[in-house]
Amino acid sequence: MIESMCSSMQELKQLVAFNRKKCAFQHYELNKVHGTCQPFTENEYKQVKIYQKSNYSKRKKHVYTSYWREYTQKYTVNQLKLINKV
């Protein structure tokens, strides 16, 4: 595509310089209208909902796998009390 637009290296350099100036001017215009980028204020940051890792999936995995792994083994009451303390 660039080959069809430019026939020499000089024209290509001019095209690249023009595109860079055009992009810089568009960026300048956006900053003039909307202002520069700034970080969130404390109140804005508190309004953003962030979903982090929850314990639900870990508990579910534990209950459905590890907890019932040895379901054939018979426990006495004393053994169950010791397990609950740990």
C-alpha cells in the first residue's frame, strides 16, 4: 500500500513525518477538549467494583473433594473432636 503512495524514499520520509504530526495534533486536540489523563481520586476509586479471588471456589472444591475423600473410614467421636480442633 505504501509503495503505491510513494515512489521514492524522500516521499516516504515526508509521508511518515506528516502522519506523525497528524497523530500528535489529534492527541493535542483530544487533550485540549477532555483534559490530560489523571489517576482516580479516592472517591472514584472506591466506586469501582473490583472482583478479586473469592474463597467460594476453594471451599466448594474442598467440600466436594478433600472433605469426603475417605468416606468409607469409620471415625469415633473422639477422633472427630480432634479433627474439628485442627
